Amino acid sequence: MITAEGRLLRTAAFDLTRKLTGINWFLVLLISLLAAVGALSLYAAAGSFAPYAKPQLIRFVAGFAIMLAIALVDIRLIARVAWPLYFAALAMLALVLRFGSVGLGAERWLSVGGIALQPSELMKLALVLALAHWFHRASWERIGNPAFLVPPLLTILAPVALILKEPNLGTAVIVLAIGAAILFAAGVRLWNFGLAAALLGVAAPIAYAHLHAYQKARILTFLDPARDPLGAGYNILQSKIALGSGGLWGQGFMHASQGSLDFLPEKQTDFIFTLFAEQFGFIGSLALLSLIALIVFTAIAIGLGSRHQFGRLVAFGIGVNFFLYAFVNVAMVMGVIPVGGVPLPLVSYGGSALLTTMAAFGVLLSVQVHRNVEFASQQQESL
């Protein structure tokens, strides 16, 4: 005779099995492959597992466990903690300005028990969840009401202002772009974006005047890298040389001349793609970019398969976030846009970026697992 406790355990085991089989294991495979590319690149950057590849692999294992744990959490529970998570991330951004650690002229980290945390990384995920929660039951008519858009606009601009204050222009622009992408996906009218673009155009000269000296130097170097080849233009010139030396097939693993001779700066973080391209050439770079594109397309496909708007917006936001970081990093090292200190997700060395990226993928997998759930009708009313 089966007891009540036995039936409860059987039900729990069945529910766990159902959720595990509902995980998009193809996406998990793609994520693991990209992380493996990162580990190999970090090994090549130092010529050994220390000091970059080994800690990165340990972080990935921890992040992998976090990702699978979050994937099993009901997406409705994640929706309920969206705003508390957002305000916690906002408070951490404010604390960075008062207690943050300084690096390369910017305050971007909080040290907690000897562990460096970058709140702006957490904010990217928190912003996606908060905006998805705001819009997930909004009607077309309600979204067209300008008053309804004021709270989400403030939700976007508050972290952007704090991140700019650090200063971290590259991340601030990406956070702003993520917010704009969610607004677009939610159905905000196009004329609103036209008005915002016009206002940004008017404000651009004023904003430039208030940039820090190193930020102005990055813009001027982008326009003419040769103006200061041994100073501000050194990084991008060396990056272009390394990209060109890779040729079609590359110089081979651990045989990158620019990287091995330490001409290539920050090769474990901002310029990790350049190091990879020099070793594996155009063909290898194309394969890496295809892998990144597959992850983005899979995220969008998960969103399209969700029956609830919250899942669709969250999946879209996470996909856009991942795409923007990859695009900005690759465009930056190619000299297409100014250098902005943006890492290549899952490839560049860094703890906060890797763990928050894995947490975001956990939320994305939860959208897949719980794509058919029904949200309580009172949830939007509480807004």
C-alpha cells in the first residue's frame, strides 16, 4: 500500500523528470561549446591553465549548476521576484558609487567577502525581468497611453544614469538598448522611438562635452587610430594587426605571434576574440560567430514557443542582451565602433559576467520548461 508520503515523492519525482526532459538540451550544448572555446582561448592567453582558464572553468561549473537549478524554478515564481531583484540591483549600483572598487579609472565593482561583484551585470537580467513583468498583460490600447510608459522609461533610465556615473559608457549604452528592445517587442509605437532618437541627437553634443577624457580619446581614436599609435590608438592598431595576421586559416593554436609576444593588450578580456581570430583565422572566427548566432536564434525560438507574453519578452530580452554584448565586443576589436571595455560573453575572463550570463540562460530555460503555464489574472492588476 502506497502511503501519502510515497505518493508525494512519486509526484515530485515525476514533476522533476518532466521538467528535466523539457529543458532545451540543444541550447545547453551550445552554451557548453562556447564556454569550451573560452577556456581554450584563456589557456592560449597565458600558455597554461593558470591564471585564467582554471578559475574560469570552476566558475562555469558553478554557473552550470545555477543555470539548471533556475531552469527548474516555475517561471511564475521568477516573475514574482522580478521587481525585488530589480530594486536590489539598483541599490547595488548606487552602492558602487559610494563603496565601489576602482579599476582603470572607473568604479564598477563591489567587494563582498573578498569576491568582486559587478552590479551592472546583474542589472541587465533584472531589467529584462522587470520590464517583461510590466508589459506581459498590457493591452495594445494601454501600451499606446503615454502615461503607462512613464514607469518603464524611469525603470530604464535610473540604472543607465547610475552606470554612466561609474563611469561605464559601454554598458550604459547596452542597458539602454536592451530596454528599448523590450519596449519595441512589447508593442510601443514607432513614433515614440523616433521622438527618442531626435532627443538623443539634440543631446549628443551636450553629452560629449561631459564625457571623461579617456572616453573622448576612445572616440577620437576610433575616427583616426593613427593619431596616437603608441598611446590611445595602440590597442586597436595591434588588434587589427592580429586580425590580419590570422589570415584565412589562422596561425594555429598557441601560435599567435601578436598574442604570444604580448603586443595584443587585454587579450584575456576585451580582446579575446582577436586572440582567437589570430590562431584560427577567418574560418575559425566565422565558426565562432555562427555558434553565437545559433544561441541567439535559439533564445528567440524559445520566446516564440511560449504561450505567455512574460516568457516571450524575457526570452527576447535575454537573446538581445547576449547578441549586443557579442556584437559590441567583436565590432570593437575590429575598429567598427569605439573601444568600450565590453567582454565577449562566456569567452572573456570574468566572474560576474559569466555567472550572470549563466543565470540568464537558466531563466531562458525556465521559459522553455514552463512555456504552457497560465499566469494568475490578478498578477497584472497588482501593478
